[in-house]
Amino acid sequence: MSTIKKQSLRGTLFSYAGVVIGFLSQGILIPNLLTKDQNGLLGIILSFVFIFAQVASLGFNSSGSRFFPSFSSQKVNGGFLFTGLMISIFGFIIGSFIYYFLKPMLLETSTGKSFLLEEYYYLVLPVVLGTILFNLFDNYAKNLFETVTGTFLNQFLQRFIIFAGLLIVLLFHISFHEFVWIWTSAFVIPTILMIITAYRLGNFSLKPDFAVFTPDFRNQFLSYSGITVLTGFSSMIIMYIDKIMLNHYSGLEETGIYNTASFFGSIMGMSLISMNKAAVPVIVHAFKNEDYTTISTIYKKSCMVQLIIGGLVYGGIIINLDAFFELIPQGYEAGKIVIMIICLGKLFDLATGLNGTILNLSKYYKYDSIMIASLIILTVIANMIFIPWKGLIGAAIAAIFSTFYFNSMRTLIVWKKLKIQPFDFNTIKVIVIATGIVLCAYYLIPHISGSILYTIIDMAIRSAIFSLIYVGVMYKLKVSTEMNDIINHLFGYIKSLLK
């Protein structure tokens, strides 16, 4: 656990530093500097990008992680990068043709054609290419147990570049068109730096080497890739179909409001991304050695840590919602309920932890594909029902429905097939205590308002009081030895600085 804990902690710190920058950008500056249409456009483009990039990888990143021990037994990692690069380029070319032919359908909304989206439709392509290459080289580094740099570049630097672009809009009044190019560079620059990082890890080679692809290995690799490309595509559809369908039914303005609100859900998921990246190579090797005790330990401890962190972040969001909406223009108020719903779903996602990772890396990975296939149908139907009925709130309801269904089923399958599950009495204890602390903080801490400065001070004070009480109570109750170790480590580091 030491490798996972160390890299997960560092990755989480970078992630939440990026969250601060992202909050200033997506939460404050974009609603104030861009129109709702422009905000919605950026959200739609990213939805296309993540779905497109997942398909274009053709399952290589997942397969590469699962079978990396076989690649790494060969010289210069068995042509891992060459194979991944060729597959990614091929997937990008095929995906570009599909994207071109889908243009009329994707531009259509309930009120006609989206002309703003049409203007920037092909901006998706360079962003997709940068994302595909970043994921490939980040995956390579991750399999060599270097997970922190990728997190820094993707979660912090990328958001910082966007934040810098928004400051330029604010100070120098550049046009939206000029800002879009800065926004695009935020996906290109980290890719270049990620390639340099991968090169410095050693054994870097882009030469073809097919020694590892014996007939038996090739069949396993292609079979797993075929399953995981479906799984990955389905996951992206589930995560981003809400914005695409919301744009279709309600237009870019409501999508813009939803885009800002859904950002808070991404805040909730930052720590799980870092934990997952750090845990994958360890779980892969544990499965290879049939070390199910290690897998069970990682599963239980990670779920508890994620639940505690998720409760802290969710509580911090809820107690500051009223203050946040004082900082952005009128017209975004419907996003308040959306934030509550989406973040509650994300909290459940965190509480069930690495269920999907464990299932996908086990011999039962086909069950996950079956689950995802059913989930796509349920998600699309839920959005078709709830969005016309409740608009962006309906999209949030559909999202939480999908999240609860998917994670419940994944957890049950892991429990049934691998005989491991992450919950115990401490899980209930954390939920009850966290709920009590959040409610007390929301109703008992006085609210300060009257100006932007007072609102910011209010958010800072409420967050500080809530965080100190929440962390202090969890520490004293010793519900997670991992969390207590992290806190003790931080205290030790602070003391060493003060000497």
C-alpha cells in the first residue's frame, strides 16, 4: 500500500490544487466572462472529445495496462509505445471520418441547427489528438509506477492554462475566438510535456517489436481490447451523454448552466482518479500472483479513504452553495439543485471505490461489459424521459440514477465472484457523522453577505470551520488508519518545517 498511498496522496494534492484553479475558471470566471452559449459550447466540445478519444484508443490503454508485465519482459518494453501509437493513429483517422459524417445529426437541436457549435465543430479534432497521445504516454508512465506527473499535467497545468486565458480575457478583453485557441493549447502543451516525461523514464523506444505477440497472446490481447473499447466507449457515453442530449432538447444556454454545475461533480472525483492511477499497476501484479488478500486490502482501505474525502468535499460544496451563487450572474440558479444531485451520485461512486478497476482487471471483466451495455440503454432512456420533463435538473436525475445502478451492480459482482466487499460498520459511522457535521455547519455557522469580499470571507470561514471539525472528528474516531497515517505524516512534515 505504501506506493499507492504515497503517489495517491501527491496526485490528490495536485488534483485539488487544480480544483482550486478549475473552480476559479469554470465556477467564477467563465459564467462572468462568457455567455451561457459559449459556456455550453466548451462543455459540448469536451463531451465529444472524451467520447471520441476513448473510441480512438481502440482499447489499447486498458489492454496495455492489463498485459504490461508481458510487454515489460521484453527489451525496451516489447514495442509497447510503437503498438499503442499505431493503434491510436489508426483509431483517430477512422474516428475522424465517423465524426465528419455525424455532423448534421450532432448539430441539430430542438430549436434548429446550433450555429455556434457548427463554427467550432472541427476544433474537436486537435483536442482529441492531444488527448489520445497524452493518455497513451501517461498510461506508459503509469505502468512504470510514475503516476504523479500525468496527474499534475492533466489536472493542474491544463486548468492553469485555461485560467490564464480567462485572465487575459478579463484584463485585455480579447475575443472569444482568441480565447478558444488558448483553451486548445491547454490540451496540447501537457501532451508534449508528458511525452518528454515518458522518454526520461528509460527504456523508451518507438521501434516496432512484435516478439510479445505470440498467437496465444495476440488472441488474448485482441479479445480484451475489443471488450474494453466497448466498455470505455460506453463509460464515456454514460458520463457525457447528458450534455449532448441536453443540448439537443434544450439548447446551448441550459447546457452552459449544466456545464458549470457539473464541474462540482468532477471536483468530487479527483481523489478517485489519483487513487485509481496509483492502484492499477499494483492490482495487476496482485492478480498475476493470485494475491487476493492484497486486492481486498486495497479495495477496503481505498473505499474508506474515498468516502471520508468525498464527505469532506461534498460537505464543503453544500455549505457554500448559497455564497457561490452570489458570485455569478443571475440565470444560473437552477444549477443549485443540479449540483446537489450530481455530487450525491459522485459520493456514492467514491464510496464504492475501485470496484470497476478490480472487475476490469480480473478474469470476470466480461461481466462489466454486459453491465455497461445495459447501462447505456438505461441512461439514454432516463435522459429521454427526464430532460424533456425537467430540463437540466432532469439530466442530473438521470445521471444519479445511472451512477447508483452501475456502482451497485459492479459492487455486487465483485462480491459474488471474488468474495470481497469494502463495507463494514465504520462505513455507516462515517456516513452518519458526516451528515450530522454537514447539517450543523449549514444551519449553525452564520452567513456573511453584502459584497463580493464578504461572500469570499464567508466561504473561507465556513470552509475552515467545517474542515477542522470534520477532519478532527474522523481522526479521533480512527475510522481509517490510512487517513490517520496521512494526517500524521502531514503534521510531521509541518513540524519539521517549523524547526
